[in-house]
Amino acid sequence: MATVLGAGISGLSAAYYLLQRFGYPATIFEASNRIGGWIRTERHKDKGFMFEVGPRTIRPKGIPGANTLKLIEDLQLPVDPVKSWQPAAKNRMIYAKGQLCMLPNSLGGIFKTLPPFSTSLLNQIRKDLSAGPKKLKFADESIYDFVERRFGTELATYAISPLICGICAGDAKEISVRFLMNDLFEKEQRWGGIIKGIIYDKIFGKKEKTPVEGIFAEAMPRLYEKAREEKWSMYRVPDGLETLPRTLGNYLREKEVDIQLTAECREIIFTRDGAKMNVKGRVINPKHIISSIPTHKLASCVKNQHPSLAALLMSIPYVDVAVVNLQYSTEDLLKFNAFGFLVPPIERLPILGVIFDSCCFDMEGNTVLTVMMGGRWFEENFGKEPTPKKLLDTALEHLDLVMGIKDEPAFSRVHVLKKCIPQYTVGHKQRVADIRRYIKQYDLPLTLCGAAYDGVGINDVILSARMQVQTLQALDD
Ligand SMILES: Cc1cc2nc3c(=O)[nH]c(=O)nc-3n(C[C@H](O)[C@H](O)[C@H](O)COP(=O)(O)OP(=O)(O)OC[C@H]3O[C@@H](n4cnc5c(N)ncnc54)[C@H](O)[C@@H]3O)c2cc1C
């Protein structure tokens, strides 16, 4: 029988898809005393607001978005959408050259020269036509280099770099182009330009369905169709995102899935007919292991028997993020109705960005903001172990600098999320292929899912769990 490591959203999803595919309840071993992993909501119902410590919204787009909506539909969870015409979806800003700049959010906007850019977005995109082809030897480069090569330095510095800070708290000069622009990069490499590639690919490109595209070959989920019709840009779960793993956990328990908390896996020894796992001193003998735990944790479990696999797993770096949640008891604190703003690394500020939570969702008369700090630059800005006070002071100082907010928050929380986001640096795709090749070569009864391999967002990890379970053969007891 397969065993799942980790009760974050990917481990829970893996157990859900195991149940769907093979009809048997797996056991999940979770190191901490709660389920959900990085998904964590702090509710303050008496005051009408909540803090999201980790993720807060999910995007409904594409197959990964549809897959999550199908899960949500199956669990009968209500959702709270933000429609694409609402300010929280349309208005996204960056802080650059001493001011907050609204990014173009309409067709008209791409013809205008808006700060901090020195020319219109259209002119920047047009540069691709004259940039000329460049075949890359290693089939990868940083997303910054790619965008700079095709569209120029401004777009790489003020559009892509802050976007990468927002998605993975990373440095666009290190993150692989394949992380976000795999398809555009492939087209560019094949046809010698992005715009050319998009057009030529439409005319000459063969369109074979990938296994992922095949999962909704018959019909898209009903909730996905609704999201498309109503033009959802993103959504949350009304009682906080943690309701998603909790509901999934309850569903699994009802189906007799055994979710063991405070059950950290410390060592795995693969045997001829499965594995021997040390779970807090107890020995467990699963036939197969699905690991959704971070790669550095899995590395320490397998290092005695498979040091080379451990080394490959350790080659995926992670960053720490400080999350400062703030609540003000007034409604009209913000001058802008927007999703929030991001800070390009070139500004050298110690904050990655600020999310205006109360612009996205109703917080009953409160202003709620989340300041994200650190990431790739955590140690550089804060040292190894900053105090919560230092982090809170930095957050408040920069809210004043960027938005002129001088008020003291009525309530605040500071969390340092250690090694919370894996970094898909240049060569990541190859690293993941090497890890999976090693597992195949040694015929290890081990399957990998979770944020380190096939995408860092919630949609990605749920889909990754589904696709990995699909690769499994039936496992006898
Ligand atoms: C600050 C932040 C903001 C984010 N915002 C968004 C967002 O808005 N939208 C979005 O889509 N995504 C967002 N993400 C990404 C999203 O949170 C992750 O993709 C997702 O939560 C990863 O889930 P997971 O199950 O793969 O990993 P995890 O949540 O890390 O779960 C792994 C679990 O394994 C357990 N574990 C570890 N070691 C062991 C062991 N040895 N034995 C047993 N159990 C173990 C851990 O305790 C944990 O519960 C954000 C992430 C962060 C950190």
C-alpha cells in the first residue's frame, strides 16, 4: 500500500487521487501538529477580518486552474471570486524611481508611455522583431536575460523582476526562463523570435495533446466554465484558504484515510519489496512512498542509503520569507484601490511587496495589509535571525515611505517562513529530470510531488499530485 509523506495541500491531494484511482485509503504521515503546510489562515471573526500567513488567492486559469476548481467542486466548497474588471484584479502597481506606478491594465495602456518606462509597452514588445535569433547551448537561461535579450532592459527590470519577487520571492537574474515562460522560450528557440514563434507555431506547429491537456478531454469542470463566463481573475475560500486543506482532510478522514500528525519521517531505507520508514522511532513498511515534503527534508531521510539522490535533492535551493500581517480599524487608509504593489530589486528596498487584502475581499470596515519581505535577499537585509520587532519596524517604515501611512496598526502579526519557497533557478528542469531518472534507474518505490518539482503555486502542486498518481501501477497490499 502507498504511504504519503506530508499533509500540505499536495500530500492531501495525492491521497485524494490515490483514493479516486485505486479506491483504497492511504496513510499520510505529517511532521507538524496540523494539516495544510504553508496554507494557514488566522481568523479574527469577532473583528471581521482574517490574516493569511501563506497563500491567499488561487487563479482559475488553464488546466491547472481547472483541476483545482474540479477538486473544489467535488468538495462542495464555496468560493469568493475577484472578477477581472474589479480594481483588485486590474490595478497592480510597482514602486520604482521614488513613486508608485500603475502597470498598464487596458488595451489603451499599452500605447502610452507610463512611468517608470521611457517608452510605451508596445514599443518595448516590438523590440522582439529586431532582436535576432540566438540558439542557446544549454536550452535554458535566466528569465531576466531572456526578457532583456528580446524586449530590453526596462521590461526585464521593472516588469519581470518584480513579478518574480511576487511569485517566488526570487531573483529574476537566477530564476530559469522555463519557470514562467517555458512556452515562449521554446517558440523563440525554434523560430528565432517570440512574436515570430507565436505566429509560425500557429500555422506550422504540430499540436499534440500533452498528458495534462488530456485530463479534461471530455468536458471542462462546471465551476471552471462558470469562472470563465463570469471572468474570474482569482478567488479565495470565504473562511480563509486554510478551509481548503481542512475540508479535504475531513473528506479523506471520512473515507478512512489515516492522517497521522506529529509523525515526522526521519529515515527511509528502500528494500526489495518496498521501504522501511522510521517515523519518530516507529518502523513502517510501505510498498510505495509518495513524498510531498520539501526536497531538503526528503534528502535527510534518504542520505544514508542514497547519498547521490540526497545531493541531487539538496541542489534545489529554498528561500525564507517574512510575512507581516497588519490590521487597521479604519476603512479609508489607502489612496489606491488595487491588489497591491511589488518592488523591483533594483530599488534595493528590504520589502518584496505589499498586498492590499481588504481591497481584494471584504474585511468588515478594517484595512488589512500584508507586507512580504526577504526571499532571495533575506539574510542580506535582515541577517540570520531577525527579531519580530525589527521585521515589523521595517514593514511599517516602508509603508510610510511608499504610501505615506503613518498610523500604527491596531493588530499585527510577524511570521518568518523558513525555506518556504523552492527556487527554480537556471537548470531546474534538468535537476528534476535527474532526480526522477535516479529514482527510475534504481527502481525505487518513490514518487515525488509538491512545490519543488512541477510548479510552485497551489494549482501546480495539486495537478502535480494528480499526474504523479496517474503514473502509478496498482499496488497490492
Ligand atoms: C508566503 C507564501 C505565499 C504564497 N502565496 C501563494 C498564492 O497566493 N497562491 C498560490 O497559488 N500559491 C502561493 N504560495 C505557494 C503555495 O503556498 C504552495 O504551493 C503550497 O502551499 C505548497 O504545498 P505543498 O503541500 O507542496 O508543501 P507544504 O505546504 O510545504 O507541505 C509539506 C508538508 O510536509 C510536512 N513535512 C515536512 N517534512 C516532513 C517529514 N520528514 N515527514 C512528514 N511530514 C513532513 C510539512 O510539515 C508540511 O506540512 C505561497 C507560498 C508562500 C510561502
